[in-house]
Amino acid sequence: MSTNALPTQSSDFPAWYGEVVRRAGLAENSAVRGAMVIKPYGYAIWEAIQRELDDRIKATGHENFYFPLFVPISVLAQEGELVEGFAPELAIVTEAGGKTLEEPLAVRPTSEALIWATYARWVQSYRDLPLLYNQWGNAVRWELRPRLFLRTSEFLWQEGHTAHETEEEAVAEALTILHEVYADTIENVLAVPVLRGRKSESERFPGAVDTYTLEALMRDGKALQAATSHYLGQGFPRTFDVRYTGRDGSEQYPHATSWGATTRLVGGIVMAHGDDRGLRRDTRWKPQQVVIVPILREEDADVLHAAAALADELREAGVRVRVDDRPEHRPGFKFNEWELKGVPIRVEIGSRDLAAGAVTVARRDTGGKEQLPVPRAASTIDELLSAVQASLFEAARDVRERRTLRDPSSYAEMIEYLREAGGFVVAPWCGQSECEARVKEDSSATIRLLPFGDEPAPSGACVCCGRPAVTTAVWAQAY
Amino acid sequence: MSTNALPTQSSDFPAWYGEVVRRAGLAENSAVRGAMVIKPYGYAIWEAIQRELDDRIKATGHENFYFPLFVPISVLAQEGELVEGFAPELAIVTEAGGKTLEEPLAVRPTSEALIWATYARWVQSYRDLPLLYNQWGNAVRWELRPRLFLRTSEFLWQEGHTAHETEEEAVAEALTILHEVYADTIENVLAVPVLRGRKSESERFPGAVDTYTLEALMRDGKALQAATSHYLGQGFPRTFDVRYTGRDGSEQYPHATSWGATTRLVGGIVMAHGDDRGLRRDTRWKPQQVVIVPILREEDADVLHAAAALADELREAGVRVRVDDRPEHRPGFKFNEWELKGVPIRVEIGSRDLAAGAVTVARRDTGGKEQLPVPRAASTIDELLSAVQASLFEAARDVRERRTLRDPSSYAEMIEYLREAGGFVVAPWCGQSECEARVKEDSSATIRLLPFGDEPAPSGACVCCGRPAVTTAVWAQAY
């Protein structure tokens, strides 16, 4: 670990992000431009996210399967919008087994084409529907301006691909995934608050009828698209000639959805919670929720014994705890390291504390410290973990609310706010792509989402052109 | 599901295998030659294997990480033996992001080269050792004669890559993985018995000093290499210039291991346990251990009620159970389907049984059926699951023992046995590669392993050349 101070968030957020990712051991660049090495600590976060998402994907009735990495160009090319959307980002295998291939193979940028070409064999009757499947794997989209976790030429993700009898059922599926799988994991486990809504036409997934999205605000005022789900209509089924005999005996095309969440979520956690001392994180991650640092000024068996006893008590209560008794490092070094890595609770046990029958407990989220009597320490720490989880979420929501500009008084105010990456702007919009394009040109900001109908209908005029608004839109610069 | 009978194992084992894999919904071929679609039921098996292996990999002190899919050809080419071993099987990306790449990228056939190129940055001092890391992912080795699960151009696997101070420690690591991770999972969870030993020089992994292997016998008398671990010596560290300052202050190269297990294990389960009715399988898999088929001849609420009550009771005992009450299929169809899919225990509940206060329980492994009084059904089924697990293992071991020819009386007898894929031949060997090559030419069989030293030293002469034997060898045709 470098002993230099981290760059501060306010002085240089991108430098802060890169240094935290590197020094906390989350990831590093590789010999392949744009592809990263996800280091053990970063991968442990991804594994935790995977487990949480996978549990919810299965609880909502889905099974996992696995399709090949390679997609023949001719299969990909059948779906015009998809290939147009991804062509500039494809990596292409032209040689294999010592020969030039007759037909080049794309490394999957996403698997709709290959999966729907196969669903043609799996769906004959309405009794075969719905198909509720998900895949965990890697995907490749060539990236010219790579950034660890946020934009990488290869990323890890899950991609769900479902087929349904009716539009109503497919839309319900895409919304179930958005709310019960993605938002539940991201808000209630990762403690990152998200806005929920649909994309404007220009921001939709290639080939989608509707794209639903979760948008989180990072601490530099930029938005991060945290996960998306798509109602794809009948485009893929028509392209790949997937037909079934319906309940009334007539031939039908199924309705499709797809949905994905990627390793960029790891970057999102860093930027939503981190501070100038490093990572802060939710309390549910492995490898540990609590670290105990014995303060050993001389040979001190009592201190080590007390640390081990507290660790045992916590483990019995189901808390993941580590005793950091490495002899080669001083306590101050260890405090810095665990703060950098974001372990939610640190316990310090020294002989002076112990003589007074107490230990010191430090919260990573607030920096608060308190002395606890030894007999109460384990139960209080267990309660503290819930408190830390709740307060991280609230702190991130407070940042977002403080940085959200509602109903700007003028177009100029809105543009200035967006250009400085002040945060979200919530404003009425006429629904015309000309206005959307103008805001983007003036500020680099895009419409992140159109909130679901639980907000009141907009009154008044489009913030851009002054014509009557048809919807509320949320703008921001974005990763 | 096709209603035609399966091919029998004795008439055409390869056809039997292909039909079972297809009809049980394990996998199918894709639009990309040699790359398969792993279907939900097949992927559920792989997920179960993954979870079991991953738990043991972590319990033995390893962490997971993730390295890029693409390896620059120049990095791969640094390790001569590795690139020579894999060159004919490489898939190569020559275009990406709309441009021809300055340097082509290989799709990883295995990750030693990229990982050791990176370990050069991670290891400076003996304090940085050992590195104990594992990766879950996909790999590509172009396959000219593909076969579902057994030989596929893309496969899923884990690959472990560790670095150690001493040869002794690295060898111990490779053996720990073989015994405590691989053999424990394959024998005690998958119920497939394995022989343990080392490979002869000609069968070693490219670049390995020693390759340790687990070999299982399939029901057609051919062997399957179930998993391998390698002591790699200091070759990769030297090639990629990975050096550290040792305890005595001198500069050292670490000692390396790597180890892997792949989706071919799924094919191994099918061929080690399956019979002419389809799959048989261990009792631990998801999605279910028990299926309850209510026999509904007319509207019969009592039968459905009894099925639900028994399912609840089993679930409370931690048993995964499904009630198959699909109205569109008759009981006989369901029996065939669950036998094909290998669900270990089937319960039949009909109104006649129920009037007698009983249910019928059928074991998939032996085909045995018995009537059980309703009050004892749940606890007896729970015990039966353990019995099925043990009996599957014993049955597979019995097949192997019956099909193992020890100390053949002549070379001619040995060759005839191997040519007919009779099973394993255990015989003394002189250690010369000429004899190994001659057996291979005469019979297509290879040395599967040299058993670890727990067998008595061979007495007498090499079965091939008559010179004094230096070791016992185990031969077989293999997948």
C-alpha cells in the first residue's frame, strides 16, 4: 500500500477513483488494452453481487443456462438494429484451429441473436411459454476510452432472455426484474439509492420497444446507469422466425425481454459511497464485516486473548470478522488500510482499554468512535452493522437529494448546472428529440430516465423549447 | 420428450450418450461448430459442481480473481512449451473496434501466460507468497471432433494458479487440490470413484514438471480424466521474470502450480452412472432430490392433499422435492421423464395406496419399489437418500473393479483387452516411452496414471518389453 495520501474527491475525482480502485486492490489494467484484471478483493465484491442477484433471479422463477461465446456474423447480421448498434464495438475471430475460418465469428457483445435463433427450436406451443432464462458470463464491446469497471472491453455480467405469450406479461417481467431483482439488490444490499424509470427513445437498447433503467448519482454529480431491463416486443422473434401455436390454435410470435447487470456496479459502489479515506461499503460483503486490531505495545497475551474471544462471540452471532494480528505492521498502518478497504466496523483492543473493561469501536461510515464495555461489545456491534447499512443508504440519498435541481427557473440555469455536473435536473419536457439533442450539445448531459407515473404529471412548459410538456425528464451527465 | 426408446448402452454407447444428453435437456449443439448450448438442467448440474468445488477451494485458503479473456500472442509466445502445446487449438481475434489489430489476440486456451506476466508485478518479497488464487470462466481450444461436454471448442472451468517459496510447498498444494478439492467433490458428492496418481511424461500438461490426475471409468470401459493439478516448477516464473527477495536476502524464483476442472465432469456423471433408462445421479443436485407423482384417475382432492402434505414434511427436513401435478401428462409419461432425468427417488400416491394408509416409493438407482406407511414416509425417504448416494458410488466402483485387469498374463492379452475397451489394465512398466508408444499404437490406449506410492512396488517385468519394471502403470482407452 502506498503511504502517499489519496487525491481528494473535490480536487480530482477521476484520479481519486483510479487510486482507490488500485490501492484497495479492486482491479488493475492488463496487457490487453481496455481489459482489466479483477483482483481478489474486487472479485469478492462481484461474487457477493452475483450471489444476491442470482438468488433473486431464481426466486422470481428463472433458471440459468449457458450459450456459446462466439456468434457467427451471419446470425448477428440478421437483426439489423442490433448489429448496427454493436458493429463498431465487435471483436472478431477470423482464425481458429490453425486455419482461416470460412465465416468469421463475433465475440458476443450480447447474446440476443444466438439465443433467439435457438429459441426457434424450443418454442412450438403456448405450453412451452414462458421461457424464463438467465446467463452468467463475459461479453466484449471494444472500448476506446477504457476505465476500470466503468468501461472495459470485456466485462462480466448476467443477461436474462425471456419469451412470453403476451405483451402485458413481457412488460410485467421486465418490471419485476427491475424492481425485485435489480433495485432490491442495489438499494437494500449495496445501499445505493436509485431512480427508476424508462429511457427516452434515443437512449433505448438497440431493438427494444421500451428500456427500463435504474440510475444512481455518484459523488461527483454524474449519473451511473446501474442496470437495465428491456421489453423487446416481437422484433427478435420475427427476425429469427420463432412462432408458436397459441391457445386459439393460431400461429403467434412470442413477446421478448432481456435484462442485464454488469461488473460496472463495483465501480458504482466505489463512487456512490467512497470518501477521501477510501472505500466505504455496505455491511454485507465478504470477506469481513468487522476487523479487530489488537494494540500490542509489548508482549501482551491478555489483549490477544480478548481479541480472539470477541471474534469467537461475533462469529457465533453470524458476523464475519478478522483479527488483524500481523506483527510486521503498526496499528496506524492497519487503521489506514482497513479504512481504505472500507471495512464497516473496526474494533481496537489495547491493554489500557482492557484494564478499564472496554474496547473501542470505530464506524467507517461516519468516522465515529465509542468505548464499549466488553460484555456488551458483541451485541452492540451486531446492532451497529444494521445502523451502518441504513446510514450509508441515507447518506447517499441525501447527497442525491441535495444535488437534485427541480424545475429550474430557466434553460440557462439548467445548462449551467448540468455542465458543472451539479447532479440530476428534474424538469418538464415536450418529448421532442430536438430538445433532447440541444441539451446534450449544450451540456453533455442526457436524459437518464423518464420517471414512472408515480410522480405528478408535469405542469407548464418544456424547459428547453417552452412548448407544452408531456412528461417529466431527469437529466445528468453520466458515466 | 421423444417417446422412442433410448439406444441401449451395450448396442451403441455413443448414441446412448448423445440421446440421453439431448432428451434429458442437458445440452445441444449450437450454430457454432464445437460449441454447445448448456441447457438449464445441464447447467444446474454444473452450478452444483461449481458450488461444491468453490466451497472447497475457499476452505483450503484460496481466493477468486478474474483475468482477461484475450491474451496477446506475444505474451503467449514467451512460454515455448505452452504455445507449442496449444497453437493448433487457438482461436485468434484479428479485428476489433472496426480495425485490424496491430497485434492479434488469442482467446485464452488457459491463463498461465497472462497470469504469470502479471504476477511479476505482485511478487517482490517472500512476504508476498504464497499467492493462492483461482478463476472461474470460459476457455477456448478448437476441437475438430467435438462431443457434448466431453470435447467442446469452448468449455467452462476453474483454473487455479498459485506461487510458493519452495518446491515442497508447491507440490503439497497441487496434491491438496487433487485430494481435498477434486477427489472429495467427485467421490463424495458426485459419487464417481476415481483412481489417483501422476501422469507419465508424455501425458503431462505442457510446461509441467509433474501432473497429478484423477481417472474415472465410464460404463463403456473407457477412462475419463476427471481433473488434473500440476506442479509447474520454476519455468513460468523464469519465463516471465517473476523474482522475489527470499528470507536470506537472495533473489529467488517462486514455484508454480495450476489446476483445473471443467464442464466435461457433467458428461462424466452421465457415463459413470447412467443406464438404459437414462440418467442416474447423486442425491445432492438441485433442482430436486424427490419427485412426487399423484396418480389422479378422477377428481381426487385427497391424493393431491396427501402429496402436498408429504412435500411439506420433506421440505421441512431439508429435502428438495417437487410435486408433478401437470394435468396434461399421464403418470407413465411422468415416470419415464423423471427416470430419464435421473431424479433419485420417486413417490407415487394413488387413492388405492392412500386407502391402505401407504405411498409407493421407487429408487432410481436400483429400480426397487416399496410401500411405506404414510406416517413413516418422510423419515424413510430421508434415510433412503443417503442409501442411494452410497449405493451409486459402490455400483460404479464395482463396475470399475470388475472391469480392471490386473497383471495380465501376456502382452497379447493386455492389448486385446485394451482394444475392446474392456476397462483399466494395471501392469508393471519399465518407464520407457518406447513401450508406452507401442501400447498406444497397438491398442489406442494410453497410460492414464502411475498410481501414488500406496500400491506395492511392482515385481517382475514390464508387460511390454520384459525389462525390469520401475513402476506400476494403469492403461485404458480414454475420452
